[in-house]
Amino acid sequence: MGLDDPQVPLCCWGRTGVDKPVCFISTGLLQESLKWVSGGNEFRVNESKCVAMGDAVCEFIIQKEPIS
């Protein structure tokens, strides 16, 4: 895995051995993008898998119902 690997987000690249997800920038970008495309509704976005924790990919769960 390196910078040229499309499976590794830049926020995780080179990070290992953490005990919780670290892709806060990606999570925030997803939340704000959803807010923009939905006309102002906010959605809960959680990272369930993270390369920095040893997972193969970073995976995000987006709740279907807006929280506001």
C-alpha cells in the first residue's frame, strides 16, 4: 500500500495500530456534501472500518433519515 493505491485514503496512509477510526476529514466531507445535496438536512455518518485500524478499506455508514 502506498500513495498510488486508490484503496488507501490519504488520512490513513502510513497510520497503523490505532484502536478507533481516524478519517475525520472524510467523515466531515461526506456530512457536508450530503447537507448540500439534500438542501440543508444533516445526516449521521459513522466510519465502521478504517485502514489505520488494520481493515482492508475505510467504510462509512450513512443513516438514511436526516437528524435535522
